[in-house]
Amino acid sequence: MENLETETKGFFQSTTAKMIMVGLLTLILLIPLTLIQDLITERSIRQKEVIAETSSKWGESVYFYGPILKIPYKDPITSQVQNAYFFPEKLSNTTNTEMKSPLQRSIYKSNVFTTKMEFSGNYTEPNFAKKSIPTENVFWDKATIVIRTTNLKSINDEVKIKIGNNNYTFEPNHGNQSNDSIELLETSFIDYNAIKNANFNMNITYNGSKSISIVPIGKTTDAKMTSNWNSPSFNGSFIPNDKKISSNGFNANWKILHFNRPFPQENFGNLPKLNKYAFAVDFITPADEYQQNERSSKYGFLVIGLTFLIFFLIQSISKISIHIFQYSMIGIALIMFYTLLISITEHSSFSLAYAIAGTSVVVLIALYSISILKDKKFPLFIGVSLSVLYTFIYVIIQLEDYALLVGSIGLFCILAAVMYFSRKIEWSK
């Protein structure tokens, strides 16, 4: 019996048993770490809700589809009046977007902009003969110009189109709206014969947020967009032919031909939905504070594991006894880093919050380890190691394109260091 008790006592004092207990403690600390990640997600969702509400009062995403020539006709078979839609032969667009000071509500900020869009071009003479529609069945004097767009409440000025020497004003056509959020603007009746072969020009100005999308309906569409926003994301069906991005903003150019997209220049019956064929620019924040907090928390297991490993190696090499309770206090201090980080971030920048939270935790653990390790050189080593680790994680968070590469190299170096310092430990004891 005495031998069994001695063996049991010896096992719990062995390196293997201590390693198992430290490992179990690491797994247990994943529970509060997960709760903190849930808190970050909850705060992020709240931020998005507030931003969406605030942005909607200023202006939402901008979508533009037009201007389109609409001419009614009588179907020779059914004798019903239908509409034919004709896209421009040439469409030129210049869009200038200016980011405004963020709208703030409580601790949350919304990125908003004002954009002025200029369009010019011309139409070719509609060809109804290809559909076997007699000329006398076409209501040439009932032609109109239509555009489909979002964000009507945030249009700043009266919307007009100049065709030749004549100006025509757009009005909302609520009777022809679809079930989606895109609304229809239409001019009064135009005698097509009065504007035949004439060029058109129009301007439209929006307050908006999030993104701008334009459908390239010209047989040849030339578009140019400039902005003082330096983090654009080019989306949609077409990327720019060339673009320049700097700290002062960006400019981008598109040239899209009719055989680059799968829809015709003329449509009889219904105006097709072409949302998915638009080219778009998203005015995004590359990594907001909550995204950075979330990315930081994902490295929590790594930080806890490596910190415990450092203490365990010091314990094994120096023969200093560290109680599991002391490991627990160190682990809780590491968890507190993330609560400090998210709470300070909401009232300052992520970088400042990271520096404050990291410094606080490193100093706390270093001072606590003085009483544990009874030697100043080990706490100094721990403080330096934690500082390097937090700096390494911060660099990874800031990197976008090279995060995986830098992270892999860093972890390889850490593994090499652990293998080197643990090579003389007698694990059998």
C-alpha cells in the first residue's frame, strides 16, 4: 500500500503529470475565451445595426441602370400595347465620389459619401422591323426616357436629361415598380422624331454609403470613377481596365463592349433585370475594430499555450515549483487582455487599445512571476517573450496579403526555439 501511495505521489510530481495538468488548464481557459469571442461578435452585430440605421437616414447603396429609350407599340398579333426598350449606342460615365466625415451615433461611426454621376451618349434609330412590327404600330410621339435606381430619397437635385437642345425632367413612376428596392424614374412623353440622332447628357447626385453599382448598357460603355477613399473594393461582373490607388484616393476606368456581356441592346415587352451585370465599387473599411478584435482573439489559444509553455520550460529547467493555481492566475490575466482590448477599442483606435492592453498584461504577469520564480532574470525573459509574442500577433493582424506567410515563418521559429530549449529536459522523471 505504501508503495502504491509513493508511486501515486511520485506520478503527480512528475514532469508528465504537470504537463497534463497544464494542458487541461489550457483547454479549460478556452471556455472564457469562447465567451469573449461571442461578446465581440455581439458587439459587432450591434455596430452593423446602428451603422445601417444611421446610413439609411443619409443614403444607402447607389445603383444606376439607364438612361433607356422606351417606345410603346401595338403588337400586331395580340393588338396589345407593349413597350420596347433601347439601350444607348455609346454611353460615357464620369463618377466623382467624395467621402464625408463619418456619421457618429454613440460610439459607432458610419462611412458616407456624396457622389455626382455624369452620363452622355446617343441612341441609334430603333429597328422595329426585325420584330415584324409595322411603323404605323409604333407610337413615336409617346417615347420616354427611363432609369432604374435606388436611393431616391437621397438624390440631391432635380434629375434632368438634355437631348439635343431640349431638357426633360424625370419623375418617379410608382405604378411600374417591381417588388425589389430598385425604383423607376421616367420622363414625360417625348416625340422621338424631335430627338432622333441627338446626343444626350444628364447628371445625378446622391448621398450614399457602402457601394456604387452601374449597369454598362451602352453598346460601348466608357466609365471613370474617382474618389478620395483609399480602400476601394472592385466588385461586380467587370473589373477596371486600369486603376490607381494611393493614400489620397483612387481612380479607375472601365471600357465594356456589348459582346462582353450577355444581354442585347434592345428588349421588347419587359425591361430585364440586369443587377448582376453591373460593375461596382464598395467603399469598405479593410478591417474595422471588431474584425481586428476577432482576429486577435483567434490567436488566444496560441498566446495561452506558448505562455504556459514558457513557464513550464522554466519550471522544468530550473527545478522551480509552480502551482496549478499560479498557472490559473496567469491564464486569467491572458484572458483579460481581450476584454481590455475590446472595451478600450470602442473608445479609441485599435492600435492604442492593443498597446495599452498588451502592456498592462505583460507588466502584470512579469511582476507576478517575480514572486513565483524568485529570480529577476526569468521574469525579465517572460516579459520580453510576451512582448515579442504580442507584437508578432499585432503585425499579423495588420497584414492582409502576407499574414499567412509571416505567421507560418513566425510559428516555425517558435517551434525551433521550443525544440532547442527543451532538448535537455528529462521527460521520464
